[in-house]
Amino acid sequence: MKILAIDTSADETAVAVVEGRRIISNVIYSQINIHKKWGGIYPTLAKKAHEERIDGVIKACLDKFIRNDKNSNVETVHEPSLRQIDAIAVTQGPGLAIALEVGIRKAKELAIQYQKPLIAVNHLEGHLYSCFAQNQFGNPAYEIKFPYLGLIISGGHTQIVLIKNHLKYQVLGETLDDAAGEALDKAAKLLGLGYPGGPVIERLAQEVGQIDKYRFPRPMLQSNNLDFSFSGLKTSFYYFVRELPEKEKIKSIKYLVSSFQEAVFDVIVKKTESAIKQTGVSNIIVGGGVCANLYLRKLLRKMVKKNKGTIVFPPFKYLTGDNAAMIGIVAGYKAKANQFVKDIDKLDRMTRMSL
Ligand code: KG4
Ligand code: ZN
């Protein structure tokens, strides 16, 4: 079953064509340059950019699909290529309301016009399933074996989830305030390092060998539950930086961000380890923008090895951030389970949709 998937939940206009776990075509238009100067996503600008780009991104994705699909017999690339698609999938939530609406409206329009079934997907499921993605030739040939502990670490979410089978989730812990990526973004913003903060912090921390000079607090590590909280860390970082003389601050910037990153990652790794101990499940899948960080991957791999488990990350870097391929892959499993949208007119965005 070939699925055209759309995700407009935040600041990427993303469209993909997938078949099962295979990504046949994937196009992402990133709005980062639009939002950079605001230090975060500016909702009305995101909506406008999605509206302006969505048709072009769909067209580019279908063009690529036709070129990549060996079975295709369509020579000219235009709308008839949608006839070769079996279903449309779209992110229903969580995300920015006015951004989600653009994708949902477009998905409904295509489903009605081309008489295709519609599948609504939770963006967080997508981040988890990004670990199972394959290129168009079916690589990597990784075999899915439940149960898993799923770790979602993005700009909007930090969650640990027990996944007993396809589409069966139990949230074990989540952030009570800021998400891990959000915390990194705010720390970077405070130091004038731009947006998004995660990649800049990764680079600067690497330059000083990820040293933990300042030992900022590790929130929630003492608690028995699997919830996270990063706002206390953010506040203590804020006061510490505020007290530093300007010259000292500039001199210490790499050590500051390195110590901040260490505190965030230490909490993530230790909470994941607690989840392994509590559930007895030591096979981990990790999704979300923050898992692009190679140092975090190293820390997690080490911890999982110690616990005799396995760990899977999204196999291609573009799958760590927001994309529509992951939405299409989930949709394939939902189609198998006959989970189609029953009344297309009634489908609406769910900004706080949970797993
Ligand atoms: O998954 P994502 O693209 O969007 C959301 O659904 O939120 O995640 C974006 C987040 C941002 O906070 C960004 O700073 C962070 O992922 N991020 C990173 C890295 N690349 C992106 N954090 C740490 N290290 C990275 N290399
Ligand atoms: Zn996301």
C-alpha cells in the first residue's frame, strides 16, 4: 500500500510517499530561516509558510516518487501520479493548531478529490516509528521485535513509553514542564547562540571534550517516578549566567553549554535506565530532534550495553527531526489494523494529542 503522508505540526512542511517501512520519496521544506530571528517558532508565520509551500512540497514529493518507483508507468509527472497512491495520511497532533490545520485541510482535500482513504496519525508515534524506517531498497533490514521502551526527545516532548505491540503505548513518564530540546534551545538563546540551540551546543561542548565544569542540578533524578522536569535546571543556569561578569561569560561559554548539556543528558540516560529496571524491557528505540546528538547516542549506547539491551536510532539523520515519512510508516500499520478516518469532515487537529 502506497501512502502519501503530510506533516505540518511545527516548522517543517513535510510530505512523503512510503510503502510499508520503505521511504520512496521524502521532501522537507524547513522554515528555520523564517523563525531564527525570533528565537523560536512564530505561529502565524509558520501557518503562512505552510500554506505557501504545501502544494509545491506535495508536487516535489510526487515527482520524486514517480522517478523512484520502479513499477510506475506514468511518464509525465503531474497530478495523475496521485492515482497511484492508495491512501493519504496526516498528522492530527500534537502541535501548533494553526500549523496542523494546514496539513489536515490539504489531506482532506486530496482524500475527497481522489477518493482515497484517510489515516490520522499522532506525531509522537511518528517519532517512535522513525526508528523502523528503511530506504526505498528496504535497508536497513532491521527486524521489529516487541516489546520496546520508546524514548521521545524533541523540542516539544520528552517521554518514556512502553510499547507492547504495534500501536500499543503506555506512557511511563514525561516532562512536567520544558522538553529536553526546549531546554537546550532556551540555554542557547540566553547566551545569544541562536535557534535551534541543540546543534550549536553539541558542537561547542564537543570542542571542550563535553566537560562538566559547573555541575548544574540534575532535576528529578532523586524521584522514583519516570517523569522529567527541566525548568529548575534552566532557572539555576539563568541565575548562574546572570551573575557572571560579561568577560568571564564569553570566556566560559563552551564550558557553560557543555555543563548544561551534560545535566540534561545525564537525566535522560538515568531515567531511561530506571525505566529498564522497572519494566525489565531493555530494547530501546529513540526518536525526536535531540537524538541527532551523537554524544547523547554514545551515552545511551553505553548505558544500554551495560544493561544487556539493544538500542535503535532513526537510520538517517533527516528522520530525527520532523518529517512525514515517519507519519506514513505509522499510517501503514494503522491501515493494516483498519484504523481509517471514518468521517473525513469531522477530522480536526488535536494540539495536545497524547499517545
Ligand atoms: O523533533 P524536532 O525536530 O521537532 C519537534 O517535534 O520538537 O526537535 C527539535 C529539537 C530542537 O529543540 C533542537 O534544538 C533539537 O531538537 N536538536 C538537537 C540537535 N539537533 C536538533 N538537540 C541536540 N543535539 C542536536 N544535534
Ligand atoms: Zn517532532
